[in-house]
Amino acid sequence: MRGFFMIKTNGITTFTSESVCAGHPDKICDQISDAILDTVLAQDKFGHVACETLVGFNRVIISGEITANAKADFKSIAREQIKRLGYVDSMYNFSDKSPIDVYVHEQSPEIAVGVDHQGAGDQGIQFGYACRETKELMPMAIMLTHGLTKRMDQVREEGLIPYLRPDGKSQVTVEYKNGTPTKVVQVVIAIPHKETVKLNRVKEDIYEIVVIPVLEQYGFKIDIKDLIVNGTGVWHHGGPAADCGVTGRKIVVDGYGGYARVGGGAFSGKDPTKVDRSGAYAARFLAKNIVAQGLAQKAEVRLAYFIGAKKPTMQDVETFGTNKKSHKAILSFMNKILDTSVSGILKGLDLQRPIYLPTAAYGHFGREQFPWEKIV
């Protein structure tokens, strides 16, 4: 379970979300796949990419369909990402020197016939969500847990906690009173580290250097007794040698941490003609702007397409009783700010360019650097 709501009493509820570090096996795969996508789009904005990566014990496998006027050295791209993520030591039984197998072919002509006429590259349902819980207009728990994993990677890379190793997870439980987040109940951290360092030191360092500053950004704090680090007491060896990874397996982490509905497909490794990706970005853009413009306190936008469809078969919005304008007025606003045809999304959000590698860690939503986060 990537996000979990538990009802208490007196109008108090709790919600838990998780995130994973950039060196988590699944995220290694997402980043390799999106690095390949960016390489293709940098040469051919109309390139079609559906790239999957699998990593395991001393092995990388890249597969999928790519049709583009572009050249990509798949092995070099993968090695560059693996090295960047800190897997450079053979003791991990996975590194930038690990063998790489590539099985990539061209896109099926039966799929291409729809895409080439500006239709959707697949069927699918997409959801976008926004709320007033954070300045990013995202749910509180997912923003906190993303902040923790990003900080965990930062302190390792910068040598602030030099004994940490790549890989890691975080989990945050937030308490709500009458629908408003009021405190952090618990933080869970999993992080591999050198055998010579005792767990109590790891916990103290993580508390002081990671947890305190991240929670303070959102006005929260916890006691060290409410922090769990490495629940079994020992974690020295992480990465793909301990747990294999696959592209697209962290779709809840990539979205809203379980706080909002999840669509039918993952994001990474897919060019934006795939509505699993671009439709989800469009839905977030619409939901965020509905909330940002004060039309509702929270909003969930819903889209659906079939393969070859130029326009969505479903376009609607749920505001959970928080709307300040009528449903009709909100739909009219949505139509005004973005054309949700496939070509309209690609043009309106300027998606056919190499912007995707940074999305592949710490979530696809809630960071202003991406076009679907812009407020009109």
C-alpha cells in the first residue's frame, strides 16, 4: 500500500504516503528509460518511444519500441545514469560496469497508424489532483516523503552523511483534524549504510540532518522516538542485487501518494503521444489551475482515451463539495485553458522536448520546473 487513510475519532484521521530514493531499483529503471527518451526527443521531437528497463543482480536489460530519426547509445546512456546514482563499486553486485542487454525494435505499425494521425498512442484513464494542503497544491504526506528521499540522496552525494549507500525509502504519516493536516505522527526511513556504523548513529544523523529540516519547511516537527530507521535493525546491502527493479512500478509514488486516484498506466519511458503520461500531466494542469484560481479548494480531473482517439472520451471534474463556482463554469474554465485533444495537450504544454529525466525521481507533480505545474 503506497498511501493509507485510517479513521480515528473526534474528526481526526491519519494518512500515510511513501517515496523512494533515486537509487531505488525501480527508480534506476525509470531514469534510464527517461534518459533514453530525452536523448531521442532531443534529436527528433516526433520520435515514438516506449522504453522499458529491468535491473537485477549485476545485469541491465533494456527493451521496448522506438521509431525515430535519432541515434541513441542505449548502453552508454544506462551506464551514465547508473554511475550518477552512485553504483560505482563492484561490492554492490551492480554497477556502471554491469553487463547490459538491449532488445529494442520499432513501434508496431498497427499502433503507429493512430499516433501518426494525432491520435492517442493507447487507451487509458488519467486523473489529476490538486488541493490547498501545501504551497505546491499537493497532498501533505506525499510532499513530505518526497522531501525526505530527496534530502537523503543529497546528504549522501554531498558527504554530509558519508557512510550511506545508494537506495532508500521514506514514509510519512500525517494526522488530520476536520480535513486539515495538523501534525506528523510518524516518519519511517529505510537506508542502507556501511557495516561499520551502528544503527543508533544512523538514526541520530538522519533525524538531525534529514528529518528535522524537511519537516520544518512545512511547519512540522517530531520527536526522535517517532522516527523509525531500518525497521528490521539491519540494512547494509541495497540496490538491484538485493531487489530487482522495473520501469513504471512506482506509479503511486510518482503521483499523489495514494491520496488521489491512480490512472491505468505508468509514465516513465513513454513519449508524450502516450496519454498515460501526457493525459495525466494535462489532468494535473487543469486540477491545479482550478484550485489556484479559487474555483474549488480541491479538484480531481478525469480523462479517458482510446487508441487513435484525438479527443478524450471522458472529461470531467470532481470538487468534493468545495467548489466556489458551478460545475458547468469549472468545465468551461478547463476548456478555456487547455485543449485536451492529444495534439492540444502536446502543443499547449509543449511536451515534445527532452524534459523527462528529472521527472523520474521524487514524483512527477508538485515541482514548478515542469510545464504542467504552471498557473495561468
